[in-house]
Amino acid sequence: MNHLIAPSVLAADFTNLQRDIEMLNQSEADWVHFDVMDGVFVPNISFGFPLLKAVKQLAQKPIDVHLMIVNPDQYIGQFASAGASNITVHSEACTHLHRTIQLIKDAGCTAGVALNPHTPVAFLEDIILDLDLVLIMSVNPGFGGQQFIPNTYKKLFDLKTLSHQRKPDLKIEVDGGVNNYNCRQLIEAGANVLVAGSSVFSSANPIQEISKLKHF
Ligand code: DX5
Ligand code: ZN
């Protein structure tokens, strides 16, 4: 499978959001990554439904919603109607993860689970068959522009091994500190979806930066 690029709107210029989304439309980006933070699960608050609806109107690509929130079950229907194609929840925020995954699918979206840096891949052994995507956090969630955690390579390798054994079409997404210096090693370790925020939007030439992540 060719790998996918999912630039994160969190790092966009909100005073020029339309320009930035149109740039993504013109680029080789495959998805638009949309980070929702509630100030409870993570120590930061980002944005929610109104912004997702606006991005949905502008974007010509699927929207990959990453929920860094407690009690996601309560909001899944609203995120699906606001335009999410994929919804990813955090394993650490879901007591009844299996139920949450079924709710996402019932809402018509593909379903992902994110793992914080300390959560082992083995945690997912008994739910992997139900998942379309696993997101490996390569920073502690809550902020863009943080430094990549090197143990991520080992976790990607663990997940690639589990995926080969049990779920060969699994999307393996890596999120945090991804740039055109580490992208090759991340793909070799097992990732097939790269989320990139600051490396794309702080570049003088974001379209070229996305292209570099796509072809290296
Ligand atoms: C962090 C978010 C990321 C963030 C990545 O909690 O989940 O998607 O936007 O930003 P960078 O690429 O700047 O690390
Ligand atoms: Zn994210």
C-alpha cells in the first residue's frame, strides 16, 4: 500500500483557513487531519463542530478526526454529521472501547484507536479485527510542534507485526513530530499514514513539503 499524508489543521493559519485548505486541495495530501482537544483528556483546548463543518465545506479530501476527549461516545454522531470520514478515539479515554468502535461504525465512519506513548500495542490484540486504523502517538497529545519520541519506531514495528498476523489492511498512522527527515524511517518501521502539522504549515512551501513526505 502506498502511504498516505494527512496534514494537521491544528497548525494552519486560522486567519487564512480557506487559503490553507485550498492549498491542501491542490497538494498531494490524501486526508485532512482534524485534532479535537477538550482541556480534560489533554491539557489544551482546540476546536469542535463549527470548525469541522467549515473545513468540510472547503476540503475536497476525507477528514480524519482525532478525538483527544473524554467520553467520546456522547459526540460521535455529531462529528459524523459534521463531516468526519474517519473517527479515532484514544484507548486511554474509553472504558468500553469495543462499544465506542461500534458506535463509530454505526455512524457511517471508519474507526481508529490512538495509543499514547506509554500504551503498549499489545493492548489492542483483542480488538484489532474491528479497527480500520491505529494511530501511534509519537508525542504526548495536546500540542503541535513537539519533539518526536524515538520509542515510536519500536511501537510501529510491533503494530506492523500484529497487523501482518491479524489485520493486513490496517491503516497504521503516526502523529507528532513527523517531518521529511524521519518520514522514511517511519514508513520502514511500519507506518502507512503520516500526520504532519508544523513541518507542513511552517514551511515556506507547504505543497513541496507535502510532496517530500509523499515521495522520498
Ligand atoms: C498533537 C496532535 C497532532 C499535532 C501534530 O496532539 O494530535 O496531530 O497536530 O503536530 P506536529 O506535526 O506539529 O507535531
Ligand atoms: Zn492528531
